[in-house]
Amino acid sequence: MMRGRWLPLLLVLTPGVFSGWGVLFGPQCALWGSSIVIKCSYDYAWGHIVKSVTWSKRMLVNGKWQKVALPDESAKYEYTGNYRGNCDLKIKNIQFTDEGSYYFSFTTTLSRWSSQNDAQLSVRDLTAVLEPSTVTEGERVSLTCRSGCPSSSGQVWFKDGKPFSGSNFRASRESSGRYHCALSSVEGATSVSVELNVLYAPLNVVLRKISTEDTVKGSSVTLSCSSDANPPVSPDGYSMYKDNHWISFGPSLTIPVLEPRHSGRYHCQAWNNVSRAGEATMASADVDLDVKFSPVNVTVSVDPVTVEEGSGVNLTCRSEANPPATRYTWYKQTSSPESVPLVQVGSGPMLALPSEEASLLGHYLCRAGNHLGERNSTLVRLSMSLRASDQQTIFILAGIGVGLLILTVLLFWYKQRSNTKHNSRHNTDVNSSSFTVDESHSNDYVNIYANVTSAGQKQSDQPRAQEPGPHRKTRHDSSYEADITYTTVNFKPRSSRYAQGRNVQRTPQQPLAKTPDDHSVIYSTVGKPAH
């Protein structure tokens, strides 16, 4: 409630003024929204009794200014005076339309009296000033409450309708809101609220996994990112990351068909062009995406790879699965007609086999499974090899055999080459020369015997040539024997004219004996001058 200062403005006197008639008003200033009491006092002559009082306001009615009586006992106006000199009027919830001129009148048992001048009521507002109205988190803010009436005092501040202490403070994101002020000395006077806009970088950045079912292979999942920021983060201000590698822009990421490769740690980042402590981009906590799938890539390893006789062997089954495979079953392929193709032979991730049992050799596979399914490995052949010592012996013998084979081939090749050269030389002499036999000059020549075999007859059937002189022994005997060469010539049989065309003279001492068995053998002696 506002306390006014009483100043005499008007004293209305009748010709009987000295008999005590009159009304006294004080100047009034009211704040918008408050309640005010218009101070008023009156006096009247002795012997009169006040029967009624009336307050009226000057209003524009049908284009003319008129005094209009205020309603009695209304919710807005309340007569707080009496009938003995106090004519105060209380006006509640002052609005700008309440501003204007007010008049008081009263009626006694003998007369009626009305003030000629008015009580002027002015309405002012209470203004809240916020400097600045938009700030970045961490900057300072100043609040000021300004009143249009001179006697206002005792500022009180409210934020979002709740008391707020302090008119100068450092803004935080919690400082955003609407502020208004009031005066403790004036009932109901409040200012129009003003809004403080505090800009701050994204806070509470959260990445959520949205899925209608378990994250198994083939299902779908959506990752959604949200944050608290001012101004709000735009769609292109969000970024998605997998294992710290950028994936895409936007506040959400949908994977329609999950694969094992989608497993990893995901997070999102938010940015709104406002930094905090030098950081403009804020990140969420990591979200693990764990894609479940049945076993794949089931493999079997053999240790050792080739089983040596007398040693053991271990078969180990491995697979990729999420969760890891919990069931391992081993099977052996059999061709026995009275059994199924695959026979279960063990369980567990490793199968140990003693190699002494030859029946255990063959093809094996393992089946790995978890609660999502099972899968088989490929067949692995388990064979047996000799011991290392036996292998070494075999390698040595094989090496010796290969060496002997190479040596034999070389010797055969060398002998064939030598025979080819001699055959070529003597065949040339036989074809181009006449054979002359002269026993009288046998001491001056070296005897050369040539076996000529017709085609189709084996060489083993030819009779060996005999030396023509069993008692030929001279001082050159040893050197002669060293030059003796036996030559075998194979040719096809021809007519008798072929023999007549050759200038061959047979030795009289050794006539050609033709028999049914050796008709194709011709013994010829070629004379060679002695050295």
C-alpha cells in the first residue's frame, strides 16, 4: 500500500464556510496492478447528520464527459471512510483505465454537498530491466526495477514466479527464465516479466539404443542422440562415431540388418556453436553394440599336422561366435556299409587320439554350437607317416638309387656315343672301297674282320670271325692286335646282283661257306698297310 503525503489541494466552501463545510483530497499516484486508497476528508455544519456518501468518476459517455457514480460494494471499489469526516476510497488491482478524476459527495438530514474539484489519480507501471537480456554462460547479468511513482521503495525479484535473491550475478544455464520485480511497500504492484536467455554448449549428451528385439544377426537397431543445449542442437550438429571413427551426421542412426561387423563401441557428439571451457563439441558416453550370432568359420587344426607312427595327435576345433560356442561335437567319416556316414567320436573343443590305433585314421569334422545355432567344419584327413629315423633311411636309399641311375644313364650315353662314332667311320670305308685279299702280303697288313648281318637276323646268331693265321706272331704282333676292330653292319637282303656289283675278292684260303644257317654272314678281310 502506498503512503501518500497530505497536501491541501482544494477546500470547497459555501457561503457558510465558516460553519465547517468542505472536502480535502491528497494527490494520488498508483502503480499498475497495485491497490490504492484515495485519501479524503470532509466537514459539515453543526446540527447536520450525514445520511449517505457517494464517489463518482468523470467518464466519457455518449461523447460527453459526465460524472458517473461508482458502484457500491463492488469487488474493485471499497469505501473505507465513515459518516463523520473520513471519506477514503480503496481501488483494487489498479489498471491504466483507472486513471482519471474522482469526486466525492455526501447528503445530510438538512442538505446535500458535492466537491467541485476532483482528486486526480495517475497510474504508472513498475518496469524490470535486464542487462543484457541474452548472455553466454559465465557472463554477468544486472537486474534493475524502475517505478513511475516517486515514493516506491523495497525492490523484490522473482524468477519464474519464485523469489530470487540478487540483482547482479554470473549467468549459468539454470539462470535462463522469466524475471519480474515488485515493491515491498506497495501491495500488488508487480512489473511485467522479462526473459533472460542464457546460451550454453550442449550438456547431458546421451546416446540411446532403440531395438524391438535382441541385437542378433539379421535384426535391426536404431541409435538416437539427444542433448540439452541453448540454442538447441540442429540435426546437422550431431555426429555418430563407431570405435572413434566418424560414421554419419544426424541425431539418429538406423542399421536395418545387423551383421557381426557392426559390433563395437558407439558414441555421438553435439555442437551448437557455443563453447564451454574452450570446447565446442560435447560427446556422449559410449554405447556397446554387441551383435549375437551362431558359430561361423569353424576350423580344425591338427597337432602335429602328420601323425608319426607311435605318437599321439590332438584335433582342436575353433570357431567365431557370439556368445562363444559352448558345444563341440566330433564326428568321423566312415564308409562301412552297416553304419551311418558320420559317427560321433567325442565332444569338447579338443579331441585327443592315440596314433597306435590304425582304425582311428580317416576324415574328421567338428560341430560347434551356441544357443543361436550350430555349424560344421570341413573334413580333415588324418594320415600316418613313418618315424623320422625311418624317413631318414628311406631318403638315403632313395638318394643312392637316384645317383646310381644317373651314373648308369651317363655310362650308357657315353658308350652309345663312342659306338656311333666308330660305326660311322668304318661304314664309310666299307661303302666307298673295294675289298682286296692277298695272303702273300698278310705280314704287311692288319686284318680287320667285319660281320655283316642281314635285317631280321639277331646279332647273337652270327658266327664269330676266326683269326686267319693261328701262328702269326712277329715283332709287330702286339701292335697289330691293338688295332683290330670288329664291326657289325646290319642291312636288308638284296639280290645276287648286289654282290656282283661290289668289287670284292674272296680269299682262296677262306672260301665263303654257305649253309642254311649262315647264308647271310660274310667274312671280309680288309688289308691295312702296316705301320
